[in-house]
Amino acid sequence: MKKRFLYLLLVLLLVFALAACSSNENAEPEENLDPGPVQEEASGGEEKKEPTYKEKMVPYDQLEPTERIVFLQNSLNYSREGFYTPETKPAAETITYNGDNVEAYSLSYAIDFLTKGLEGEVTITLNDGSKQALAAEDFAGMYVSIDFTSEEPPVLYNPETGTEITDFLFAQTQAGEVIYSVVSGSVYNAAELIDTIGWDPEVTYRYVATDKFYIPVAPAERETGEIRGTLSGAINGSFPDLTIAGGKINDLLFIEMMN
């Protein structure tokens, strides 16, 4: 009887010893868990995102300015920081026009975006297609009376000389640069606009927004593209066949040649 009791006691001690070993083996991995490799594996398993066009593009200020088509309304109508800041944005002035005091913007805001400046004569094209020559000095002294949300063309007026332009579409300098008016509600085919001013239709141009974002647009992409005057008064570009930036550029300030 005593031997049997000792035998059972030894068996129980052996069972407890095995249970303790098993418990230690199961607990050891928890204590030694290293989240580092797990995180690295998770991180490595994620699909790496390609940088966007905007993230890859060379900052505009690092590019060399070239000849431009400047859009009148967006050169005057401040929308967001870029070429202008809240401190430098265009401000209307009071001028006397037809005996009344009216608010108008100096045309110098648009002229300042021309890289070749003004000299000699400027050719004015009206909405009916007629043209007239104007001395560069007279043109430089003009003010723009404008309602950005109106379908009516802006009025250009020089208070010093009395020169007035009431059906303005665009002005072209002797160097070939242009100031172009796109009123609210109007739409221009992008390729036809280039043809209208006599620029080379077979090259790629850079379309630049007021915040210095830009996209290159090739001839084929311009064929289906539009320059649109929105109801809010801004001028936007849309190019359905362009993959960059979804083919859109809002607050279009100017088009320029690419070196």
C-alpha cells in the first residue's frame, strides 16, 4: 500500500513538472514579440504610391519666362496666392469716365505679365473682327472698367488721352505677345485661339495658372480643349485628351511658349 502511494505521488509530480514546462514554452513567444519586423513587413507590403504630377513638376519660378498670351480677367481678378499675394493683389482705382466716377483697374497689371514689354504700336482686335492700331504709350495708360461676372466685354479707357475701346477682344504687341479677354459665359476652342493670334499651331505650349501651377499642352490635346469664361468670372482651361492633372487647369493666367 505504501509503495502504491509513493508511485502515485511520483506520477503526480511528473505531471506537474511537464505542465510547467509546457506553460513556459507557450509564454516565451509573447515575451519576445518584436513589433519592428512585423511593422517593416506590413510597411513593405503596402503598394508604393507614385508621386503626382504636381509633386514632380519643376517649380514655375525655376523656369525661364517666354512670350505669353495673358488673360485679362485673371490678371485683374485675384483668386489665390501665387503671382499675387493678399498684399500685392490688383486694386481698383477711381477714374472719371464719361463724366462719372467709376472703379477701374490699371491695365498695367496685365501688361506687367508680358515678357517683351510694349513698344511702337499695339494692334487691337475687336469682337467683330475689326482691328485698329494704337500707340503703345496710349495703350499702357489705359484702365479697365469690368464686371467679372458679366457677358459684356470690358471697357478700356485712357483718362489722359480720352482713348476708349468698348468691344475689346485682344491686343497684340509688336513682339507678338497678347492680352486676351474671355468674358463670363464665353467658350473658345484652344487650338482656334492659338490660330487666331498667329502663333505656331504645331508646338507645345505651357498653360500657367494664377497659383503658378502649369501643364504642357500639345497640338492634338488643344484640338479638343477649351478656354472657358465661368459664371463666377474666372477663366479655366479644359483638355479632355490630356492625362496630366485630369486635363484641367483653373484660374488660367497665361499661355507661354516652351523652350
